[in-house]
Amino acid sequence: MKYIFDVAFLPCETLKEHDARIVVDLLRATTQITAFFDGGGSILVPVTEVEEAFAMKERLGRDWKIMGERGGLPVAGFDFGNSPLELLGAGAPDNAVITTSNGTRALMRAAEGCGRVTAGCARNAEAVCWDALCSGARVGVVCAGRNGEFSLEDSVCAGMFVEKLLSLAPSNGASEMELTDGAISALALWHHLGPDLLAVCRESAHGRILSELGFDNDIFFCAEIDSSSTVPLLKETGGIPAIVGR
């Protein structure tokens, strides 16, 4: 079997054919999504716009909550922002709608032409890599980026995923491993800047902004590696694209 591992540094890139895609928005959407299920949440519906979030809540019922951010800050009228520590401290709701500046858009983009899309972060890195390998030999990592631009922390985290995929894939002599240029580049970033993912997060443009907004503890939380076994899976539920934990 030939395994092909690929990384797209922005969701607007032309995405190759993949059996599974892992979306990473380390600071903080995919970490928040993972925390939602670690905290006992059941269903999370991603949407791209704030107006869609309010409309979806009205459609689904008053028991549903809304979480997310714009510019790193909670949106007026939302029940939660995009802080995983705030969410876990308050207790994750059973069901919620989420919209963020970059992560939810990346998830919806990754779902185009791919039947298995998961939300990956440092905390569930090994779990999502195992899941992807069980889904097929062509695995893509899609970085959310930030406002349409390259994101250092997402790209370094993607390189960590590539390293884990290489180590977890069967290597019995009958398997080949191929890395695309994107995967080679991400792996090089990880080898150069890792394994101190916390330093990467704190030095990145997005990390500095979150720090200025008072979310230093979130940065520490997001940089923890393999502390969760949750695999948030995007799938259609009741006719709506939704994320469920497994």
C-alpha cells in the first residue's frame, strides 16, 4: 500500500484527493471543538457567519447554545466565546452551534469532496492521526490560517501530524510513504521549531494577539500534546452538517 500525506497551508488552496482530512486551527477553534466533547458535549453544528449561528439556534431550539468569536472576542448574544478553558469551567452544553473567524470556514471547505473530516489540534493529535489512517491511505491536513494568511502555529502543528502519520502508518516493507511538497514543508517547520509548541504559539502573530486580549492560559492549554483521545468528526446529522465526538 502506498500512503500519501499532504498539507494545505490555507483552505483556499486547490485540495488534492484525500480519503481523510484533518483540519487544524490550533488557536483556538479545533482545540475548542475538542474541549467541547471532552467536557461532555454531544453535537456541535459549525456555521460560517454570525447571522447563520443565530438563525440555526432559532431553527434547532432554545436549548441549543451558541459559541464562537470574531477578532478573538465573544460575539454579543453568544453563550460562549472561543475559550476552551471558559467552556470547560462553565460546563459544555449538550448541543451547540459554533462559528469562528477561520476554523469553521476551514471545516466546511475541507468537507468538499472528502467523506471523512475531523477537527485536529495538539491535544488530540495522535487520536486524529490514527483515525485518518484507518480511513484510507491518502491523508490531508488542512490548516485554517488566519484571515486568509499563513498561520505559523497551524503549520507547525500540521508538521507534527505528518510526523505522527509517518510513525503510525504500517511499515512492514510492503508499504510506501510519499509526502507532498506541503507535507515536506510542514514537517521541516516542525523539526526546526518543535517540539516546543508553546513557544511557537506564544511567538506567532495570533498568539501575541490572544495574549494581549488576556488569553494566555488558553495558549498553554492549546499547546498541550496528546492529552485527549477525542476525535471530532464532521458528518451529516438530521440533514445538517454537524460535528460529533468519538
